[in-house]
Amino acid sequence: MPEADKEGKNYFLDTPITTEGFFLKGSNSLDWGMKNRLSRIFNPKTGRTVMLAVDHGYFQGPTTGLERIDVTIIPLMPYADTLMLTRGILRSTIPPTYGGGIVIRASGGPSILRDLSNEQLAVDIEDALRMNVAAMAVQVFIGGEFETQSVHNMTRLVDVGTRYGMPVLAVTAVGKDMVRDARYFRLACRICAELGAHYVKTYYLEEGFDTVAASCPVPLVMAGGKKIPELDALTMSYKAIQEGAAGVDMGRNIFQSAAPRAMIKAVRGVVHDNLKPREAYQLFLELKQQEAKSSKRKAVAKK
């Protein structure tokens, strides 16, 4: 049996023990494992995240820019805090050496040929744990035909997630009969948070987004939405962050950009470094030019 060390003497009696609060809004009372997983999604230094959404194929097939994820998305992974994707793509395409957070799309069912609100839970918690993901995402259709079903999908996921230390991301989807305004998104985001979602993804609004963020007691992440010009996307990201968002979850505005790598770096500048839109756009243009020169050199070298 090894010899025991002597009893310690330095108890730092002049240094009070401190208990630090967790850095994310509304998350201080969560269990350690839940906080650890959220820290894989949100950068603890800034309290923000750049999520790269590549889960579009789960309802609309090979989306433009995602035809070959191994070619178009793998090079962007080092610049994303988090990937949001399906388990099929995770297992078939994403290298297990990726060190960022993984958010698994956990709901699904109908395709674009049907009513999208008729979703069910599509991933089991045990499989999520096997994949070592940081969170599970579920679509919530407030105002949709299957509103209650989608809310119950979320609450069931919250129940099992709480049991196993797995955060749940609620993704707000606009119901067909609802006006896309601040009143609607305050309603949708608050319902998700009230019923247990650990953070919420929603769309940016030119008027009233700050009230949506303020009335949501958990972190709010801005959805990128449809492809728009790069400067507009950077401006939207900047406004969302300044008005209370804890990050962005962008897909098409990155992987459908003329220079995806330059774009995700510019988005990071906005989210983590508080670059203003024009500064971020100038960075995008410079990086785009550098990439074009590099590609030209490689093409010449191959000849």
C-alpha cells in the first residue's frame, strides 16, 4: 500500500470561496452536464454562438449548396462554434475529430410535399447520447395545424433531456395563418421557453426584435432564413446581436454565398468581435479576394 501524503496545511483562509453564476441567460439553475453541453454551443468568452445549419435536407432533400456536404461543409467546420444537422449526415459525413458542438435535428416526418407542421420526434435520447451531441433541436409550429402536437414533441424532449442532461433547442416555425411580426414571435418564443426549452431559435424582425429577445427568458438565436446579399445578412446579424440575440444559426446565407469560407469568418467577426456590418463586409471582400487568388494559383500549379 503506498505511503499516505501528509495532511495539507494551505487552506487559503483569507480567500473566500466564490460560486460563479453561469454565463447564459436563464441557465444558472441547470445541472452541471446541461451547462457543460451548452458551453459547447455558446462560447463562454462571449456568451454567443455561430451555428452552421446544414439540416435542410431532412425535409427538402439535396438543397443547393448541400448536394455534397463532404465537399462544401467540411471546410467550413473550423469556423463554426456548432453544427446543426441530422444524425444521418453526422454519421456518414462529419469527422469524429470535430471539436465543436453538435445540435441534432430531433423532429421530422413530412416533406415539402406535405404539411410540415405534422412532425413527430425522430431521434431517441439514447442515440443522441451515443453521438455525444450538445443539444437536440425540435421544430415548434405555433399557429400551425399541428401546433399542439409540435409543442408536445418539445415538452416530451425536454422531459427526457432533463433526465439525461441534454439541452433542447426549440425552433419556431411560422404558422400559415400567422403574421410574421413581433407579436407572433413574442408569443412563439415565450411559449417555448415557458414549457422548458433551454434556448430558442427564431427569425429577425426590423421592428420589435428587441422585445422578442427581452421577453424570452432563455438565450435566443437568430435564424438566417433565405439567402440574401452578404452585406444584408451581416447587417441583419449585427442588429440581432445588438438587440439581444445570443448568436446566429445561419445556413443558406453561408453555404450559398459566393465565398462561404469568407462569409462564415465575417459572421464570426460580427458575433464574437462586434464588427459593424461595413467592417465585416470589407473583411468578407478581402477574404474572398484572397481565396480567389489562392484558387487561381492552385489551378495554374495543376497544369
